Amino acid sequence: MERSALQEKRAAPWKYLYNGTSRDESVVGCASQLVTPRIEVIAMIVIYRNGVPTIISGWRAWLIMLAAAFIAVVVICLTLGFALTLMTLFLFGLPLAIVLGFVIQLFQSRR
């Protein structure tokens, strides 16, 4: 049972990003002739659900990638801010609390 071209394209959609040809096909040239394949950049997200690929491409894929990058930057900044706040508290607050504890102990009345 052979697969049709459409079934083949649905099974492995990333193979057909380069001008409609498979990535496995090679470009043959001689030493005097420089042959470079034309590569088009296509934003594409492939999601598999129950073995069926769902392809998101074009501006929707760019928008999803931009939103994911924005969310990652926000999470990283919040994590870094929290870490810097804790470091500042431990670096300055803890020694200050220890010094104040000693000073208060010096001025307490002994009974």
C-alpha cells in the first residue's frame, strides 16, 4: 500500500519547506560552478495530536513565537528580580540585624 503525495506531506511536513522539494534531495554541481540552494525562511509550528499534525504557519506562527519570547523574558526578569532582592536582604539585612542585636545586648540592664 503506497502513500499518496498528500499523505506523505502530512506525515512529514517539515521536509517540504525548501521550495517544495524534500530536504533529502541534494544539489549536484561541479567545481567551476557554484550551486547554492535557495532557502526560504518560513515560520512554522507543528503540533501533533493523536498522530495528526496541525501546522501553524505565517503570521500566526510569528505571533505565537513572539508571545512565547515575551513571556519567557518576563518570567526570567521576575526570577532575577526576586533573586537580587533576596541577595540584597542577606547581604545587608542579616549583618545589620546581627550588629544591632549586639548593640542592643550591650545597652540592656543586667539584673
